[in-house]
Amino acid sequence: MESITPEASIESLLQPFIEGTDMFVTTIRIKPTNNIKIFLDADSGLDISKCASISRRLYHAIEDQGLYPDGNFSLEVSSHGVDEPLSSVRQYTKNIGRTVEVTPMEGDPVMGILKEVGEDQLVITVKGIKKAPATEVEIPFASIKSVVVQVVF
């Protein structure tokens, strides 16, 4: 018989609060000190009031389920940070048109505009050097270590 991980238990309690919305889970981390960190994202953006509402409701659900019988846990619900790597096709799709830095498993990072997301790869447009034209680079997901959206001023 398989045991359910603490992260899976938390995610199953969280799902009813985000069902029917454009919000989705990007990461759930639980530290040995029972500090639960949940990172959410949303297709239309995620503000602090949505995070606070989810946090309050989830906190009560965790207490009601008795996951931490002596109440020895802390909960943080926040938006997927700008410095956090993208973790799902849904996030890649949401960020089409933005500048990203792709770090491959091997080799140097590549910076460009996220142009397209396919089933097994993404396409970025890399700016040409000096007068050289921009080029499109196809990068298979299997060769990607991380993709981080860059804040451009």
C-alpha cells in the first residue's frame, strides 16, 4: 500500500479552493520544521488578496483534517516568484512574448523572447549580435535545466 506524501495531502486539500479558477499550483515545499510553502500562479495574474484568501481557507482545512495534530505548522501561500524557474507548460504558455533565460543541462544559458511552446520543446527568438538578424532556437524540454523569466526595464 502506497503512502501519500505530505505534499500530496496538502495539494488535495488545496484543490477545491482553486478549482474553477485560473489559478494553479507551481510548487509545494514542506520543511522538516513543518513550514509549508505553496507557490501559486494564475493565467490572469495573482494578487495578494487571492493568496491571503487561499491561505486562510487552507489553514483551516489543514487544522480540520488534523494533519498536524498539535497545530505545529506554519503556512505561506504566495505567487510564483519572478526569480523562480518556470515549472509547467502552462507557465511557459502564459509567458509567451516575454524575455527568458534558458539554462541547458549542458552549455551556456541562452537569453531570448519566448515565442512558442510545443509538446516537447520551446522556441525562443535570440537577438542577433550587431547587424546580424535574430534567430529562432528550438530547445527540447529534455535538455533544459531551468527557464527563468527576466525582468526587463
